Amino acid sequence: MKLKHDCIREVLLVIESDLKLNNVLDNEDLENTIKFFSRDDIEYTVKQLTGAGYIEAEFYMEGYFIKHMTFAGHNLLDDIRDVKVWKETKDTASKISSVSIPVIQQIASSVINKMLGLQ
């Protein structure tokens, strides 16, 4: 499967907005909120975000539940949250065929620095 960068951003945004402290967000909650990606895309994204340490989730036979977003997940989301930053990040990343999430985050950080006049 292909890891879709827009799906990563959307999953993190939904987790941040819908997951309450000391609660969980299950696969049905996530899939009912995110309409423009398939169930497989969303589940694959959750697995990859878990493996990379951006979120904590547990998987079982019928699905999964998300326990929380890690500090690294919050940092990633903070870098890619803004729509203008995200668009410019994707435009820059599209110049090559494949870009990892850490590189996406570096590009977004660079875009932010440029917008703030720090570069």
C-alpha cells in the first residue's frame, strides 16, 4: 500500500480534535469522520503513524483504537496544520517521486521559517 501524505495530515487533525483526554478513538469514529479516504487507507496510515511513534494505538481482529498522539505527533501536526504551509510543502515535495515523513516535516518547517522571515 501507498502511504498518502494527505491522509496522514487528516488522521492527525481528527485525532487532535476528536480524541478526549483519558479516552480512545476507535476505527469507526475515525472512518466516519474521514470521508475522502478508504477504510484501508486510514487503517494503513494509523498503523504507520503508530510504528513511527507519532500516535499510540492498539489493534485487534475487528479494528483498532487510538489512545493518544505523542509529542512527536503533535510536532508533526504543528508543522503541517496550516493550509498554506501544507500546500507549499506538497508543491515542493512533488518535485521528486518519493518523500518520507521526516523530509515532509523538514520541508514544512522550512516553509514556515520562510513565511516568518527567518530564512
